Amino acid sequence: MGVPTTKIFPALHETISSAPSAAEEEVLAQWRAQQTFQAVQRARAQGRPFVFWEGPPTANGKPGIHHVAARTVRTASAATRPCSARA
């Protein structure tokens, strides 16, 4: 397998800050047209698996029930804290 070539992508226009969803759609359309995902899959086909050691527990697969429980408690406590009468 040869060394991957560097591809220079065209600069995005300035509407990114005013319309990020439109910019996302533009990038996705470019990736679809250029088959970027398929190119990455082909380039990594014989490589070692890429694993996220940091980040959300769902980055590498389905979360364990302990992750779901922890997120639920954290979200519930954050949602109810402003309602309490703490000074």
C-alpha cells in the first residue's frame, strides 16, 4: 500500500458562522461527490483498527448500561439543581 496523497479541499465560504447547517450540507455533498468515505475505507482496509481512548463511551460501539445510568443521573441532577433553593 502506497503513501496516501494529501488532498487540498476548497475553502468554505463565510456563511459557515451564519448558517452552519447549510455549510454541513455543502461539505457532505462534496464528500458524497468525491466518495471520501469510501476512499478512507479503502485506504484503511489493511490497517490496524482505529480506537478512541478518550471521548464518549459510544464512540467505539454500544454503551454499557453503566454508561447510560451515569448519563441519566448526571442529566437529571443538572436539570433539577437550578430548581433547588440553594444560595
